[in-house]
Amino acid sequence: MTTWIVFDIDGVLIDVSQSFDDAVRKTVNFLLNDRENELSLNDIRKLREKGVFGDDFKLTESLIIGLKKFDSLGELVENFQDGKGIGWVRREWDAEVEESKLVRTFNSFYLGKKYEKNRFDLEGLWRKEKPIVRLELLRRAEEKFKIGVVTGRDRLELDLAEDIIGYEFDEYVTRDTFLKPDPRALKELVGEENGVYVGDTSSDQLLVDNYNSRYEGNFEFIKIGLDVDTVNDLLDKLLKKKGVHPRPKTSL
């Protein structure tokens, strides 16, 4: 019996295709003095999927270091080893990026005026985000399951996500506590209870694998785009197993 449904947020509950990836690109462009024509969002997404990055700061730093070694982002992605992260990048290419400058630049693009150290006069790319999950399904799921999130967002970014979805999570772990794929993130939330974790990246998969290995857990990983098309399909399926048949989505 499934006790928990735990979600990643980005790419699962919220469409961030026009926010985080673009913030990564703009930050890399800015810190490398504008290489915009060489960076594609598609290649950034390929690197995100190929590597294991607990947050977008690590992904951005990997891009900055890698683009100093390779002539193009495509070449960087091709030479990036599956399942590796920022530690491997720093060792392999013997470099690192000033964290405070990277974080301030990235947050200025992503958070905009929500960020107190904003260095640009921007509203913030987070405003382009849209909900994927149907609120009605979340409401019904919380009646049958324990609901929570383990996310690479911090508390402020989680607040923004909740505003976009229209739902407040009582149970959550952000990067302020543990960074994926550290299994303590899932342990902090669910203890030793079972359930499913819904994600869309290698980091999400590794989180569940690490949790099950370290704590002899019984958590299942559901990957968006592979195991199910969307989170709504999964929630429909799990609710039907509980004898709940959600009302059909109405059109306006």
C-alpha cells in the first residue's frame, strides 16, 4: 500500500521550460561575456539530464567551466560523463567559479525583484512558470495519501511555486536542509514509510536509489516522460486504485 506521494517540483508540478533553463543560459552568457549564440536551451536540458546536479547553481557552474574547455555546448554535453556532477567537473577540468557572483547573477535573472540583491532591473523569469498539475487532483490525493515535496528550490522559491500551483505543502524538504541526491532529504520527510517519488531527472532517480540503499527503504521512483506522460496521469492512476474517480476536467 502506497503511503506517500512525494514530488519534485520543476518539470513535474510546474512547467519551468521558460524560466530556470533560461536563467542558466543568461547567467552563463553574462559571466562569460555573452556567448548567447552558442547556447541552446535544448543542449542545456541535455546536460541537466545527463549529469547529477542538486541545484541550478551547480549546473550553471559546470557549464561555465566546461565552456572554457570546449568550443561549443554540444561538444561539452558529448564529453560529459553520465551521472557526474560539479565535483567531477572541478576535478576533471581543474577550475571553479566564484560562488557568490554566480548566485547573485542567477537569482537576479530568475527571482528579479523578489531578490534583495538584484543587480538588474528585471521582473524575474519565474513569472513565466505555469502549473502542470491539476489542483483538483492534488486536493483529492491528499485525502488518500501523505503528500510532500523534496526539491532543489529554497524556501522562497518554494513559496513562488506554491503561489503558481495554488497549493501549500505542509510537508517539504528544500535545498536549505539537504541537497538532492542526498538520501537524508527523503528520510527527513518520510522516515521509514513507503511511497513513490515523482521526478524527471537522474538526480531524482539517484535520490530514491540512495534512500533505498542506505535505509533499506521501499520507495518507488516514477519518472515523468518515461513511466508516465504527466503527473496528472500518475495521480489519476493512484486515485483509481483507491477507488476514487476524479471528475473529468471541464473546459471553460
